Amino acid sequence: MKTSGNAPARGRAGLLASLAAALAIGLSPVAAYAADPVKLNFWDMIWGPPEYIDAAKELVAEFNKENPGIQVEYRSIPWNNWYQTYVTAISAGTAPDLSTGAGYQAVQLYDLGAIRPIDDLIEEMKTSGDLDDFLPGTVDTLRYDDHYVALPWGIDIRVWFYRKDMLDAAGLKVPTTWAELREAAKATTKDGKFGILASGDTGGSHFLYNAILNNGGGLFTEDRKLDLKSERNVEAFEALAGMVADGSVSPASTGYNSDDRRGAFNRGQGAFTLDGPGLISQAGDAADKIGVVPPLAGPHGDKGTIFWVNNIMVYEQTKHPEEVKTFLKWWSKNQTPLWTKGNTGQLPTRKSIAANDYFKQQASRGYVLENYVPIGKTTATHAAGIFPALNEVEGEGVMQTFAQELWQGKPLDQILDTADSRLKSIVKE
Amino acid sequence: MAYPNPTPAQRWTRFGILSVIVLVVNLPIILMVMNSFQTTDQLMQRSSLLPHDLTTANYSYLSERTNFWRYLWNSVVASTGSTITSAAAAALAGYALSRFRGRFVTTYSRTLFIVQMFPIILALIPLFILFRTLGLINSPLSVIILYTVVHLPFATWMARSFFDTIPRELEEAALVDGCSRFGAFLRIVLPLSGPGLAAIAIFSFLFSYNEFFVANVFLRDENAMTLPVGITMFMQQYSTDWGSLMAAATLTVVPTFILFLGIQKYITYGAVSGGVKG
Amino acid sequence: MSAVDLSRSEAGTWRASARAWWRTGDALPFLLLAPSVLLILAVIAYPMLTGFWYGFTDGSLLKYGRFVGLDNYVELITSRDFRHALWFSLVFAVFNVVGCYALGLGLALLLNQDVPGRPFFRVALLLPWIVPSIVSIVSWRWMMADERALFNQVIGLFGGSPVYFLSDQTWAVVMVIAIKIWRSFPFMMLSLLAALQSIDRSLYEAASLDGASRWNQFRFVTMPQLRNISIVLALLMTIWTVNDFDTPWLLTQGGPANATENLVLLAYRYTFGRNDVGLGSATSFVTLIILMILVVFLLRRQKER
């Protein structure tokens, strides 16, 4: 964490932004035509397969038709180096008016003075009753520093998947507890196949979050202090290390990225993996051989997994806050086609969308929505809400390295110590 | 040739050895081309080593549904632009380094090393702000300027070493005939420099055409992206469109490969030997 | 009155001397270098100065930092990550320079001989260098990802057990170096081939008249002639390898367990992962200084002769 003693300095970035704005107004002859529609820039991450972008563009076109006074320009942002994209744009005064973003982007950019809280919008939605449409906990997860920094739109979550064919061949039932998962993983490890396929990238660190949250643990204490070595966490890490020691975790895991891991799983090279709810619909021919493992019970009976509330945020640099609000409200209510046509891998945060037939046809997504989302927890657990250090903890890759070393089978206490001291140096504890 | 008159047997042995080397060395590239004729599903199944059921579906998808041609056009604009500017700047500077002495020239020559070593990551944020005020973000000009500078030391050294091979006597004769020094450069030296400039241009073009790191920062709009950045658009959050990616990759290489085949005899002027001096 | 006269005459002499400067050609080197100097000032000097300043602050990507003196440099130099990245950068540079030089020289010697289809081979061997890194490295990853990937199928044919190239620290280092050599050797080959073709043939004729064997011709004629360009190539390749971001990033992202993290990746992680511009800039500067020392050393060697 940067010292919070500094006022949330808007310093150079803010100065440059106003300078750029002043230049634009002073120099641009176009600004004189008041009747022109207000232009808004909306940056959207690529949240799904190619048809996602088409669906989102169509939706924006529909809005533009319904609201001739506002012209929204849609731009899709690749995941590759997304953070750099936003930060450089903000510091140069070319941030969008609003954007979607993963888990903690909003708080972190807010902390840098780049995000405009949407308290007024939330207040309005509360009065109109629209806020009740959101799944419990989603809106409040995005509360930071007594402000609502973003509006939820999608839930990303990690759940265990299994290969039906491999479990059948080994005569196994679908596990319901961590102990059973370990047994099943051991039993399916044979003939060059492995019980568990993990990975060494960000997706690999999700195995760690899943394990500790499943066991009632968490990275932080209630007052946002690091708590990596808590009893429950260590127990969860030991469970994973045990599976590595059994030889059940594919040795390729450390070097896999999530794409490799998914490919190997779809080819049937392993029996279990942890992934997002979109896995099955992206699995091609293998889709009907894959099932969702029900929420596992930990040794103390806890259940839980990692989830993120992805959201839409408004930027401080916008010159048209009212129009942005209009669009945001419209988008939030009318985004159903992002699923029905766009096949995004996210789950909806609105009950009305979750009730759509789409989630009955896509049984696995419906199942996850019903059984996993209620037990989802953020990486901020046990602290309330989210905070900027989370992005740095994820971005710096400590947990990623931790996962790589865990899959390599290095002694747990040693890698735990390293990870703990590195995390502490990041959050400057 | 160093060793004259090889027997036909020797020549064909060498041919055999080289063929095997070419195959082994280019294996990743050969696989890439073969994979571009497989759908993403087939690729993910990866049931056999050699591709089967070849399909051109990726190519039609690429052409009809994606911005591929736009990326290609942007790449051509950025590479051609930076090739011209960098060859021009390098020719002038290389001539100065080849023919003149003095403190200014020496300092410049040393500075080139620092430019060559400069970690570009350090320049990203300040340059982004500078280019923003100049309105150059998402404009090919931003990368053209950057590529020109990043490639400048190497291009200058190449130019210098080429000019070093042109005898000074030619210019001295022109000076005696009343030509100015710059006139001598324009009328006598430059016309002789075709092959050298061609070699510089090839290196510049290749460098700019393939560059990813800088383009990725300055060209964020889909309509402004060059090919290496555009290719990352096929990598989504949860899946990579391998088929399109491999097809795009294959098509990306075609122009440079043809370029090299066509003008390969100039490449050998690419010796920097004499040009790099402190 | 007199003041005006004075200034006029001063202006006159200034113009006259400028004209003389131009006519004698003394101005020419300055004019020739002007475009390059302007570009370098804007694109290198300005960011270098700001970066140098950032190295002494604790700023993040969006916040102006406070001056913290040498804190960043102290934190950097005492950190284990830095020492490891420095070590890996060194190993990476040494093995790559030696490896791609040896391979490049061997192929250049082969191509310098009379072979059918030489123009084709010359370009076909340049392919690894022509293909964009993001493309070729994806392909390499496919060939070694797991037990079913091509490399392990080949190992299996010979009865070996699968090797997990990207999961093992040592193998990952070996593969990063191997791929960097693969991407670099064509440039070496090209430059050395050009140099070989410029060697005076009469030197070889004289040597064979003296009865020198082929090996001795290589040792006493070819290698001395290649000495200078070899040093230059080693110098360029050292710079390019130390500053290489693409190869380790695209292959392993610096993993496993940071085994393949070089100084550039470390600077990138500090700047964009940890959002610590001060530490990132300090890392870049230390890299630059280390490179300068290496280059000065190599240039000295070039001059000794």
C-alpha cells in the first residue's frame, strides 16, 4: 500500500486532464455546435467469445437509437496488459467516460483519484426499488471509503469440474468433501492421466484462494491485516500439498497457463480442474463429458469459493456525468443479450436476468448460480468490502509463484514463509 | 568461395545437410502453418500429430469477421513510415560519422550506444504523456517516431560502415570541380549507396513490422492496431481462438518472407562491422 | 548612434561568420546530425531524465511521489529478487551470445560454400528471425506444454519418460535460452556471412600454397578476419539479450518460481504489477549502468589490436 497520508492526489494527472480539456474547448471549432449529441466513450473488456463483442455492439447501437441525444462509442479492450491500458490513458487524460472492469480495478483507480463514485445513482435505484433486483452482497462489495465506486454487472467465480468418463471408468462417485476429492484424484491418477490439472498463472492462484475460502480461511483479518498463515489457511494449503504429494496433480501444472490447462482437461488428460462457469460451453465436443462438482465441504464442514463482482465504473474525467448515468442505468437493465446472444462466461448479478430461460438451458451455469454464488467470497475475506491493495497483491504475482512452487512439490512451510514475507513487503506492513 | 571446385557429391551432401537443418530449425513455424488449417476445436483435441481434415475456415473467418486487413494496413503504414524516416536520418548521420571528426561527432557517436541500451520501459509513461499532448495516441506517427529512434543506432552504424567503403577520392574530385561538400554527398555518394540503403531499409522494416511492446502501449484502438497487437485480440478472457490466431500468424509472415526472398542479395550489405566505434 | 552602428556591425560579422561556417562545410556535420539529435532528445533524453528522477521518489503510476533519496536503490539491491534477476540476466546473455554466435558462424560457413539452392536456404534460415515473437513462442509452447506435446512424444519414441519443460526451473531456463538462441542466430549468420564474403580470396590462396590445412586456414585466416565484427556482434547481442522482454515473458512470464525473470521483467513487474514507478525506474537504471560497463569493456577489447 502506498502511504495513505498523502491526500488522494490528483496531481499531475488531474492537471493534465484539465489542461487537455481546456485545449480541446479552446481549439476545437466543433465544440460550438451545441445541438450535437453528447459523445460518450464506453470501454468494455472482452468478457466472452467473439459473439460477445457483437452482442455488446448491438446493444450499444440500440441505446443510441433510443437516445438520440447521446452517442455512445463502444470499444473492446483486450485483457492483455489491461491495467497498463487504463493507467496510461488516465494519466494522459484520455480515460473513457465509463468502462467495465474486473474485481478491484474500480477501488484501485478510485484511490488514484480517477473514479467518480456513483452514490447518487445507487440512491436513485434504492428509491425506485431497482436495487432489490441485485443479488445479495453484490452491490455492497463495491463499497469503499463510504462510497459506491462501481455498479455490479457480472459475477466471476471458480468451481470444480470433473470428467464424467474418468470417474465412471474408475467406478467413483462425484466427491462431496475435500477428503473425497483427494481420494478420487488419487484413484484417477493412472495410465498417464492425472487426478488434478492445475496451472501456474493467475488461474493457478485461484486454486489457493478456493482452498482457503472453502475452509473458512482468508487472506486478511477483519481489520485488513495480512493473515496468510492462519490455522485454517495452512490446513487448506496442506490439503493441496497432500494431493501433490500423492502424485495426483499433473506435473505439467506449474508450466501450464489456464488455456493449456483447459485444453488438457477437455482432452481428458485429467479428472478435475477449477475454472469459471463458462468452461463447459467452451469445451466443444467434450462438453457432455464434463460436470460441475457440488460445493465441497471442508474438514470442519465449511463451504465457500472465490468470486469477484465485476462491475461498471464511471471516470472522474467525464464531462457528461448525467448522460453517463442515463446510459449506465439503461445498460444495467437491458444487458440480458450479453448472455443470450453473447455467451459471456460471467454470471448475472441481477435476479431478473438470472431468471432468464438461458440459465435453465445452460444447466451448469444455472447450477453454479444457484449453489455456488451464495457461498462466494472475495479475496478480501475476512475484511469487509474490497480495497486497493488487493489489485497489487494479485498483480504482483506472489500467489502465482506460490502456486507454481506448490505444484512443484516444494516443502510447504518454506514457500509459505517466502510468500508471506513478499506479500508483507507489497502491502508495506 | 573459399574452397574452390567441390565435387557434385560434396555439393549435394551439403544440400542434404542444409535441408535437414532448415526443416528442424523451422519446425515451430511449419507447425504453425499446418495448424492454421485446423479449427480451434480440432486444435484443442490435438488427437494426432499431423493435421487431418484440412480446412480454410480460419482464413475466411479472418477475412470476413475480423479486422485483419485493417491491422495489416496499419502495420504496412507504420513500417513503411518508420523505414523511410529511419533510413533518411541514418544516412545523414552515418555520413557525418564516416567523414567528419570533432568533439560533437564523437559525443554523438557515444550517445548512440546509450540509445541502443536504453530500456524502453522507462520511456513509456513520459512519452505517453508527451504524445497525448501532441495528439499522437492511436496514430501511426507515435510508433513511427519511436521505431525510428529505437532503430537509429543500428541503422546509423550500418550506414556508416557502408559509407566507409566508398572511397573519399570521389568526393575530393567533386570538391575540386567546385561542388559543395553537401553537394558532393547528394550527387556523388548517395547515388552509390543504393545497396546499403536497401539493407538498412530491410532491417528497419522487419524491426517495425514485428514490434509488439511499444505498439501495444500506443495503439490501443482496434482501428489503429498493428498486426502483432491485433493478434492478441484473439486471446480472450477464457479462451483463445487458436485457429484464427494461427491463420493470422501465418498471413503475418507472408509479406516479410516475400520481401526477403525478393531482395535477399542486398541483405549481405547488412554488415555493421566497421560502423560500431566508440 | 554609435550603439546602433555597433550592433549593425556585430550582426554583420555574425552573418559573415555564419556564411563562412556554411561555405567551408564546417556546419555540415551539425546539420547532418540535427534530425537524429532532435529525435533522440525528445524520445530518449527527456524520458531518461524523468525516469532518473522517478527513481528517487515513491510515486505510483498516477500519483506524484515524494522524494525518498536512495531508498529505492537500497531496497532493490538488498532484495533477493534483484540478485536473482541479475544472475539470470547474466546467464541468459552469456549463453545466448555464445550459442547464437556458434550456430550463426557454423551456418554462415556452410552457406559460404557452393550449395545448390543457396538463395533459398539463405532466406529459409532467416525465418525464426522474421516471424514475430508472439507467434513463434506460442508455437514453441505447444511443442513442450505437457506429456502429450510433440517433444515428449519424441522422447517417448526413444523410451524416455516425459519431461515437464516449463514446470522445472532448470529446464525452463534452458528453454528460454534455447528459444532466444533460435530467434537470434539468423542475425549472426547473416552478418558473419557478409563478413566472410568480404575476406580477400588471395589470403586463402597464399595459405594453401604454404600447405595450410583447412582447419589452419580457418584458424589463421578466417577467424582473425572475423575478429572485429565478432566483437561488434557480441556487443549488440549482449545489449539485445539483456533488454529482451519478449522471450521470457511470452514463454514463462518469468516463472516457474521466478526462475526466468530477468531485469527487464523485474522492472515491468515492479512498475505495472506492484504499481511502484520509483522501484521500477531504479531497476531500469541499474540495468542501464550494468550494460554500460559491459559495453565499455567490449569496446576496449575492440580497440586492442
